[in-house]
Amino acid sequence: MRPLRYSINTTLDGCCHHEAGLPPDEESMGYWTAQMQRADALLFGRVTYQMMEQAWRRPASGQWPDWMDEWEIPFAEAIDQTRKYVVSSTLNTVDWNAELVVGDLEQAVCRLKQGSGTEISVGGVTLPLALADLGLIDEYEFVVQPVLAGHGPTLLAGLRHRIELELVDRTEFRSGAVALKYRPAQPAR
């Protein structure tokens, strides 16, 4: 069964809004690129899917935009090519190498996990909360930025029950950010 990994940037005070942390630098973008290349599928809610599509979808011209630094292109290429599954009650269609997840969320995600492949990566805020509540996340990966945001959505706010985690890896960046990987003490389903 392929594991489901939840990855997100967060501030020291737990804010996980994409604009609250520090913009990625070359080192952290290299880290995220390697993580993206590990996954053979991405699972997004509508908001995250549309945000990522707007930022990282290859333009129709085939040329990456001028605002993109050379060291961001490997990440853009990796996310652009990866298969995407989108959970949404408002979208009727998706493209960008994506398909809608329909039906019961728990059953649909269990089917995805039982499929062939290496790993499913989930991002965002709302969908990962639901998946954590269902006990479906196999690994949590938090890149903690040395910032106090003081406002914004916080990591897994509203979680219905406590989840005990075990640290399995730690990576420190020159910027002061720290990537922390955890697995649930009780294996996910």
C-alpha cells in the first residue's frame, strides 16, 4: 500500500497560510523539489489545487514565466507532471493531469492508497484535517519557518482527537527553518 504524506510550511506559532512564512529560497526549494519527485500522486482540495495550478502549471506557450528563478523550474516541472486527485464539492471538471475524487472521502482515499505507486502527497489545510481525523495520514512533514505570524489559519485547527507522533527525520536549513518528519505512533489505515 502506498503511504499518504502530509507536507506543509508552517510558522513557529503554527500558521500555515502560504503567505505567512518566508518565501522559498534555493535551498528550501531544492528540498521541496526532492519531496515532490518522491510522490507519484498529489491529493488536493479545491483551494489548494487552484492555488497550485495558478502558480505552477506550465503555460500554454511551454515557457516558464519570467518571474520564476532557474532554481524553481525543477519544482515546477515536477508538480506539473505529477498525477493529481482533487476533492471538491463545487468543481465539475478538472484538468492539469487531474481527476476529481468522488464519493465517500474515506473510501476514495483508501482506494488511492491501495493502488500501485510510490507515495501520495497531500497539501493544504482543510483536506488534511479531514484525513487526519480519519486516521489516513502515514507521515506528517512540517517545514517550520523561523517566523511568528500572529494570525491566519493554524495547523490542523479543529482536530477531533489527539494524534501521538514519532519523529523520524529532521533537516535544518541555513535560513533557520527546520523540516520535521513524523509518523503516527499508531499506524494509519
